[in-house]
Amino acid sequence: MTLTQLEYFVEVATCGSFSKAAKWIHISQPSLSIAIHKLEEELGVSLIEAHRKQVTLTEAGRIFLEDATALLRQKDQTLNHMDQFARKDTAELRVAYTAAFADQTIPDLFAAFLKKNEGHVRIYGNEIPSDQIAQALRENKIDVGLCSMIPSDLLIHRQPLMQQPFCLITPLDDLNDYDDLNQFQQAVLLGYHQDYPMARNLAALFEHLNFKPDFRYFGYSEGSIARLVERNVGIAVVAQNDGLEQYKVRILHPKWLEGNRTIVLLTSAIHPLSQAAAAFVEMVMDFYARKSKEQKK
């Protein structure tokens, strides 16, 4: 039994398909099937049952998945330790985050972490959408992600940090309260890119309100949307994040506007955290714990 076989099995189990797993790990489907079959022969049990294009795990397969995942986690931890030893006392931290964090939260966190670990850590930051953050974690390209809530995933741990209520932002000279939904529906609307979780969240809200908005602009962050609202281009429903007050907009909470965005910290469920990543995660958790206490006062 090899680590490669374990990795192949875990990929098939999480993808639920030989074809998807083969495409993901860049080998042919027949080669993947042969590798899994040899693994089953060596173990003397059936791990997977194929049903057309889908696969399910047998009882033995579900047990073996836990063990295989633990073994691969241990392998990564060993490599991590050796990598840090080879680089002596300089550790690397790879963090991806959405644009919502870029203006204030991430600079504060990075500045504090670099100051605390002066000369002993290098940070590689990447601003990308939530779905791409999840994908980067699956591929072990990053250590930590900060983004909106993503769908449940066996390969990713999701740690909720806080909730940001939806709000309506308008230009300063727009004195309407927009408590009347018809008034809101007649305005020029600005929104989020369709591959952004906030777009999906708001789509559910508007469907509940039986309203199909005609957006004139699609942005990735509250900041990019707020800049256009400042310039009287239109109005927008956004998540009320920390940096929204810096823009010259009115922040309203009409009676029909309900819901919030859940901010989460993402880490891999398979690959163990390095010491630097674990320390950064602890700092993030403390940061949001303090913020939560401040909001309750």
C-alpha cells in the first residue's frame, strides 16, 4: 500500500466519481480504477461500489476513509516539520481572503502578526473570491482562508467568526427611507458578481420578496459598490462590514430587508496546519472574539 493509493482513494471518495477524481489528479480513469482495485485486493475488502457515473463507499470504505485521511494528515505534518527545519526559523504563511477583508481587516491582522513574529515569518496574501479560496485549500495552495460561508465540504473545516447584517446603501443626498419595497424596486440597483456568495444570498432574499432585480453593475466587494453609490450611480444591498462607514453613503435598514452574511475561517480537513498557520488562526479567532464582545456592549 502506497501513499499515492491512499490519495487516489480519498479523492474518489470525496469526488464521488472516478471520472471527476481522475480529472482532478490528472491521470486516466482506467489507471485510477486499477490503482483502487489493487488497493482493495491488498486489503482484502471492497471499498467502493460503482453505480453508473457515481460511486458510494462500503462500510469498510467509510472506515478506511477515516484512517487514510489521518495517515495523509500525518504525512503532511511530517513534511511540514522537515520543511520548517530546512528553513530554520523562517516560516511561511499562505492566506487567501475576499475583497471584503482587503481594506481594513487583513492589513490589521497581517501587521499585528508580522510585528509579533518579526523576522521569523513570510506572509503570502491573495485576494480571491470565496469559491476560489475553497479550491485553493483543496489543492493545498494556501493554509488559511477568510471569506463568506461556503457549502459543506469534507475536505474543509469551516469556523464561523461573525455575522454581518444586510443593509441598504444610498447616496448622501438621497433622503428616501426605502421602507416601501416598490420604491426600492424602481431605483437603479448595483450588485455582486454572480459567482460571489453574497450574490447567491441576495438572490434568495429577492426571490422571497418576489422581485427580480435588474442590476446595472456587478462588483466583488462592498468597497467597489460603495464607490459607485457615492457617485450617485445607484443604490445597493450589501453586507455591513467594518469599512463601510468610510464611504460617503447612507446606511439604512429598511423593514423588508432581512438576513446576514456569515464570515468564516477556512482550513484544510486533511492537511495539518504549520506552527505559523496555527498561530495566525489563533490570532484571527481572538480578533473576532474581541469584536463580538464590542458589538454586544
